[in-house]
Amino acid sequence: MGSAGSVVLVTGVSRDLGRKFARSVAADPAVDRVIGVDVVPPRGDLGDVSFVRADIRNPVIAKVIAKEDVDTVVHMSVISTPGSAGGRNSMKELNVIGTMQLLAACQKAPGLRNLVVKSTTTMYGASSRDPAMFTEDMEPRRAPRSGYAKDVAEIEGYVRGFARRRSDVRVATIRAANVIGPYVSSPITSYFRLPVIPTVLGFDARLQFLHEQDLLEVLRQAVTRDVAGTFNVAGDGILMLSQAVRRLQRPTVPMPGILVGNLGSVLRSARLADFSPEQLAFLTYGRGVDTTRMREVLGFEPSYSTAEAFADFASTLTPTGGRADRALAGVERQLTTSPAVLSGGDHG
Amino acid sequence: MGDAEIIPIGTRGRPGRGTGKQPSSAARGLAGGSKPAKPRAATRKARPAPEPAAVEEPVETVEVPEVPEVVEAAERPPVTTVDRGPLAGIPAADWLSAFQHAALEVFGDQWEPQLARFLAFLRRRVTGDYAVDEYGFDQEITERFFMAALRPIAERWFRIEVRGIENIPTEGGALVVSNHSGTVPVDGLMTMVSVHDQTGRFLRPLGADLVFRLPVVSALARKSGATLACTEDAERMLSGGELVGVWPEGFKGIGKPYSERYKLQRFGRGGFVSAALRTGVPIVPLSVVGAEEIYPLVGNVPSLARLLGVPYIPITPLFPLLGPLGLVPLPSKWLLEFGEPIRTDEYDRGAADDPMLVFNVTDQVRETIQQTLYSLLMKRESVFR
């Protein structure tokens, strides 16, 4: 809604993406005022955003919405890792109960016009029976039973219920693919930051990434444009896991899936990486989402393709492998500079 | 080691049985002019012998590749050789020429640019600098590796003969529907190679759930262009203008006993027809003759199959009797015939939701394939020719 005097409430501003989004939407001329809400104060600079310390799991949030005359709510307080929330229980409470409370408050706010929810493609799950590309109308092949994927599925269920009850509110759900970028800290980025990357033997997952700037941009467009519905958002193209790791020039250790799971729990207790079961399924089977609706209805075009987003992320990492490439480059150099004096030992 | 153990080896070119004793008179007679010499023994040592006096004759260190015919051993002067490392003494020029010959052998006359291209290819693979499509299809590795590996099998082993290739449209989506046989889905691979070699198009197979559940197989399947046989993927590929291959008999087809060869099984639920109807692409029936005989399925171990979660455990006349050797397919002669395309764009919208029509078209495709199979079998001289 581009009307002047638009007041946007953003939840989950204590975390990096929420804070960045609040700042970027505050810079939008169509937006008058941005209120950031979270239980803990943000670590970085909030700029023009006014911060209100409130817990969305608490009815106080209704008072904030009413008092500040909020007409747009952007729900970004869905966390994917139990680590930052201090355990799976509090993660679930924050995600599911927080959303319920927020939506209950929204339902009672007569001035509310728009609701934008940041969801994720994790809700499609990952299995061997998946179609190659999920469209927004498809359901996961197997209903998620635990973890983040289940939280997201429940959250989307509540959002759909809200949309039915308040048909005057425009509801846009953004299902973002794995967000990646030089400063993003998420299960998938901490996985790729491991010096030696464990992979599942015999499987090669298809991956899609969304650059963090594209996520901020698509959420901003969802706030300012008059579009409703659910949208898959991902960068163009696909990277295979093996290909991504080769581009990072990091060595891999292929091992059976069960072992990767065990290693994952060790890594989790060492706080090196987070390997939830759904993450393991994702790294085994991968997932692709169809972004036709994003282009045609939402009118959004990501500025980074999957490969470009990954390259931007990879530029901040130092390669720990890449010996094969260096050896081949050496052979190639020798061949091109002096083809007549081929030295011994070449085995191209 | 002053007194080395003396081991007599061979007869040193003289008649006799190598016992070190005087040859028998018969042997002496056979040997012609050679005089009987007093018994000698060869010592075989890695190092030069320390004391020639310790043994009563010249010591030879025997170097296997350079051993000449030791006929006149008695006249030879004492020889010592110096032990060398396995690589140290080979001059660089030899390496170079060996390498050049190898390169010439592998890449032909234009080996230098070829080798450079090959290296560039290797580097692209190692650094991940290649593209895959949304189904995970890796065109480069499929063309340069999978196809290249399968082509000799198709051309030399099965001597595949393709008929009616003009029935495959040169562009746009089309659905190739084929019979399925042969215990192991080799027919799918061979069809992929044949279609690519004859038309330059890639046949994108639709694979069963099991394919994508198995490690290694699933990764290879995705890389070579396969995707899961589900309505969503089939319609997506067809509307994307791909040439899609489907084997509607599934495991009922490849896992049927040899006695039921060339009898088409039920064609699933006709999902492939409704996908073609929805996307309006032609259906090209394909009949494959020859695949039934590669692994004649004579038995099955249902209990083990259930335990492993696979549709069947095949027993063929050679497997598991001969172990891994039993995995070599029998070299039957293959015939592939692509039939007239069945147009689906003439039906009106909503035809895909008319079950009667879908069943009719399914039957039409099935009948076409079955009749072509019979006529091909008549034309074939024998299984192996």
C-alpha cells in the first residue's frame, strides 16, 4: 500500500535480517514510520526505526499495534535454529505461539491493511518422492513431523486462517529459499563454512539460494505493492551440492546418511554447525521451487541468480582445498607456454 | 653371507632335467654337438656377489628383462650390474616420447589442442564451473561421459538398429512411450543413447521412486537427465519442450519372467496420457525388441526382495551362478522402432479429465506397441543376429 502515512511494524528486529529489513523499508518514501519489535534490543544500528521492546508471545503486542496505528505488519520473527533461541522448546514457542499471538492481535486491529509473512521453502520438505520443482499450490509429500519445517507449516496454517477471518487484510506470504550472503549466519551457511564438508554418500542435492539483498528487496516490494498470496522466492537456476562445494574449493567427506546425522549432532553440541534432520534430508535430496508466480504476479526479479548469490557468499571464504585444480592449472600452463618442451610427469 | 645357498635353477640351456646331474644319455644324444659340462649352478642374487671364490664359478645377477639366451655360459666373462631405482634411469626424452605417443593414441593427430580442451574440461569439472538445469541434468557430463561409455555397448554389443527415427519431432515437447523389459532397465539407457545419436536430442526419462531412493543411482539418474515419474514433473518437462521418455509398465515390465517375454503388461493408470493431453504434445510409441533376452529372468527371491525393499531379486541362467560374470548381458540383437506419433492437441480442453478418453488413448498406444513388437519379432532372424 503506497498511501502516505503508512506505518509498518516489523517483528524480529534483534536479528540481522530483521534489522536490515526494517532499515531498508524505513528508507522507502511510501513508508512513513517503521516500528521494530523484539524481546531483546537489536545489536546493530536501527537508523530511523523506532524500537519497541515487546514480546510477540504476549498480548502487549496488540496494544502496540493499536497505539501506533499500524497498518502493515511484517512478521520476520520465525527462527530456524534452536541454538539462538536456547533450545527447541523455546524456539517452537517463539515461532508458533508468537505467531498466534501476533495474528490474534492483528485480528483485533481495525486499522490493519497488510500482513507480510516471511516463510521459507523448508516447509516443502525434502524427500526422494518430491517433484523437481514445487509450485506454491503443492503440498509437501510427507507432512513435516518435527522441527523448523513443522513450525513453518503451522505458522502458514495460522496465517491462512487469519486471511479467511480478516478478508479485508491483504496477506502476502514470502516463501524464501535458503538465504545466503557474506554476512548471513544460518544452518546452511555454517555448513558451508566448515573447513571439510561432510556430504551424503551417493546423493547429490539440488540447491537454490536467495541472496540476502534480494530477500530484503522482495519483502519491501511485498509491503509496498498491492499483491496478495503466497510466493516462492529463489534465485534463478540450480546448483548441485557437489558443484557448490567444488566452487568453494573445499574438500568433502562423503559418508552414509546415518553417519552424517551422527556427525551433525556432534557438530551441534560443539556449536560448529546445526544439522537438524530436515537439514540432512535437504542435503540428501535437495529441493527446487518454481518461481513463475514471483515473476508474473509479484513482479519481482532477483538481482542475484543462485550461482551468483553463492559466489558472493564464497568470496568471503578462504578455500581449504582446490589442489586438483592447482595441479591441472600447472599442467595447462606448461602446455600453453612451451608445448615443445613437455616436461616429464605430466599425466593430464 | 659368505656361503650363499646355491639353488640350481633350470638347465642353463643344456639338455637334462635341471637336476644338476649328468644328463641322461638320451638327452645327450638329442643335444647334438654340445659337450657335457660339469654340473654348474646359477646363483641368483639381488646384489653383486661378495666373493666369486665362495662359489666356484662366475656369478651372474640376473635382470629379468635383459636376460639373453644363456647358451655359452661357460665362455662368458664375469658380469656385474648396478641396481637402479625403478624410474631413475629412464631419460626425460623417453618420458616425453611415451607421453606424446600416449596423447597421440588417445587424442589423434590434433592432440595438442585436444589435450588442452580436455584439461579445460577437467578444470571446469573440478571447479564446479558448469551448469545444470532445474532437474539436475548435467549436459556436459552426459554427452562426454555417460553417452561415450554407453555408445560402444549400444553399437557393438547389442548392434542396435533404429527404425522410424523421423517420427521423433526435431523440436518441441514429445512423449516417447516404450515397452520395458530386461530385468535391469538397460533398455532405457540404450534408448537414450540411440535417440541422442540419431536426433541430437536428449531423451529425458521418467524414473520410478526407487531410482531416486537408491544412493549413487539417484545421483547418476539426475545428472543424466532423469526425473521422478510424477504428474508434476512430466507436465513441467513436456511443457518445457523436452523429449520425455516413459516406460509405463514399470517394474511389472522389467521384472516379468522370461516365459512372458514380449507380452505387454498393464500400462499403469494412464498418467502419461493425461500429461500428454494436458500439454498437447504428441505421443511417440516405441517398441524395443532384444532387451528381453539380455538377462532372461527365470526365477525370483520374493522374500529377500521384500526384505531389501526392492521389487524383485532376479535369477537368470547366469546370475548368481557365475557371480559377477553373470552380470554381463547376453549379446542379443536389438531393434528399436518408433511408431507414428499420436497427436493429442486435437482433443479439446478438459480431455485429460475424461477417464474414458484417457483409457482409450492408453489402449491405442499399448496396442500399437504390441503389434509392432510382433511384427519386429517376425522380422528378426534369431535372438542373436
